[in-house]
Amino acid sequence: MTTKERIDLGEFRFESGESISNLEVAYETYGEFTGDNAVLVCHALTGSAHVARRPDAGGETAGQARAWWGDVVGPGKAIDTTEYYVVCTNAPGSCYGTTGPASENPETGKPYGTDFPPVTVGDWTRAQRELLDALGVGRIHAIVGGSVGGMNVLDWLRRFPDDVERACAVAAAARLDAQCLALDTVARRAITSDPNWNGGHYYGGEPPEAGLARARQIGHIMYLSKTSMARKFGRRSAGRETVREEPPDAAAAFFPYREVESYLDYQADKFTDRFDANSYLYMTRAMDDFDLSAGYESDADALAAFEGELLLLSFTGDWHFTVEQAEALADACRETGVDVAHHVIESDHGHDAFLVEPEKVGPPLSDLLEEGLAGRAITDTGPEVDDTGDFAPVHTSLFSE
């Protein structure tokens, strides 16, 4: 049993203080609701509500051609849709069905553009809570999210602590560090300096594809690790048969067009076909703004009211959201008495590991949903530390059958 729907939540006031007359939220559900089996999945920066494969998708859902976590969510998968009622919503400000900058402003009959209110992760959480209310879902059995979706999970725990029994934040942290903030800044500048951006009111004309392409390329570099880039591309030439549309500089005809360049160009071309430049600005701003301790004395204070169980998964090759950041969050949980487990997964895939290594992510997620932190794949309360003070990754065999 699956559904793909949009719901109008009516007037919605954003945390910025601005409001719109109607917020439509795109969502998908999988499985049958039995009253206590709801699992909310929160997508990452450019994801959609299309988290699992659907027999009726027809190859494409809301502009995103494939289910972004189809190897983790589905019948017989780690988040088993034959047992759980899975809900995934598209966040406000995005461009995959939920109201955002590209949506029509009912007051003008034209797209909002940059007249759309600023969006926060807290706005995502409140919209999700309103949607679940409309679906008749009260307390959630579990909430799971990766990357900024993991921040969305943490926001649920501080905002609606009584509504969540179990939670898992994958490849996430309590806030971004200065390096990631800086890179996001450059990515946004790439968009806003594109002549076609036109102050965000480019709809009906030429979109700022060049700026969005550069922004996405910066993002992809953030998502990969040095090891994975060396393995995938090295310094290899893409080959004479690989032709780029136009040389990026005068010397390009003399020097090789490398595989890493070809990869980044390919990813940029795919992304500009499916995502809105303004939405990229709004979504990255929401991620950059998130700080778990905002309005509280500390991260521990922000999570103090949560009485459920929290699983943190981090990856050794991830420099976007690091192992150390996840462990600092685990320490905050222990300080305030939150039942937490932090598992460090050995991986050289960088931040993308949570998407490309389902065999490592799936087993602890499955155990969390079935047995909580007492599950067989979740046996300790934190990563081992060797005699140098560094974190020793949990061996992947712990996550295998």
C-alpha cells in the first residue's frame, strides 16, 4: 500500500515571522498504518518525498528519477514497509512538490522567487508535524534522517520530544562547522553572481544554470573523500572520445580533460535539469542556520526532554559531518541522560556513504526499529577509542548477518 499525495496545510507562519496563505506539502506513504508503527524519514538537501521504489512511479516521481533510499526502505528492507507505515515529506522551500520559491504566489499569479519567506529546519519539522496530524499519526515509532535530514531528526527531539519513541541521525551533527559554512557560501555566490539569476526572479526566462552547476560541483566535492576521489578518478584523462560542450579556458585544448572534471560536469548537467536554483539557496540557508543549542544553554539542554532512544551513525571518511561531531553530540546526550548509541562505520566513501553503502546502514537501522538500542547490531554505547585518543571504527562485521 503506497500513496503519493499533496496536502494543503492552509496558512503557514514561518519562523522568520512571514507567512503564506497556503502551504502545500508533497508526501509519500508506504505500508499500512496500524496505530503505533509510523516511521518518518527525513530527506537530505536535494532529496524528495520519493524515498522508496514504487510500482506506480512510472520511472520518475516529482522530478527525481529514482528513489533516493530505495535499498534501505521497502518490502523486506531495513525499514520494512510490510511492517511499518513509512512517511516521507518534501521540505518547504524545495522544488519537488512542496511549496517553495518556484511555486505560484496566489497574490500575484507569478512564482514567488525570492519573495518566498526564509525557511528553517524548524519550519520543516512543524510542517511534518501538521502533516502527520492530518494523517492521524500521533506518536511516531521512529524518525530517521541523513545529512541535513539528520538535523531535522534532532530538531524533532528538541521540539516534539514526547512524540518520538526512537530516532536515528545518520551522517549528521548539531551544526555545520566553519569550513562547510564557507563552502556553502561560495556555492550560493556562484548562483547569485550568474547574470541570469536576476535577483531570483528568472522564471519565464533563462534560469541561472551555470551558477547552479558550479554550486552543485562544490557540493559534490564536499560529499566525497580524498580516498574515494583518488580511487574513482586519480589524475586520469577522460580520453579523447570524451567531448565537453565548450572549453572552459584558452589552455583547455592543450591539457587533458580529466575524469574528475568529466564527472563533475556530468553531475552538474544532471542537477540543473532537475533542481531549482532558488531552492538550492533556500535549502542550504536552512542547513547552515541550524544550531541544536539555539535557544538553549547547550546541546544537552536542548535534548534533555527526550526520553526515547537515539542512534547516531557516522562514517570515518566523512569530513562534511565528522565522527568527532557525532561523538560530541553523543556526549551531550549522555550528559543529560538521553539513551544514546554512537556507531562509527568504517568507510572511504565520504559523506555519500549513507546513500551508497546501504549494507552498512541497514542492519543497525533495522535493529533500532525492531528492538531499540538493545538490538544485536547495536551493542555498545559509543565508539572504541585507541590509546592515541582516536576513534576506532566499529568493524563492519557488526552490521552483517
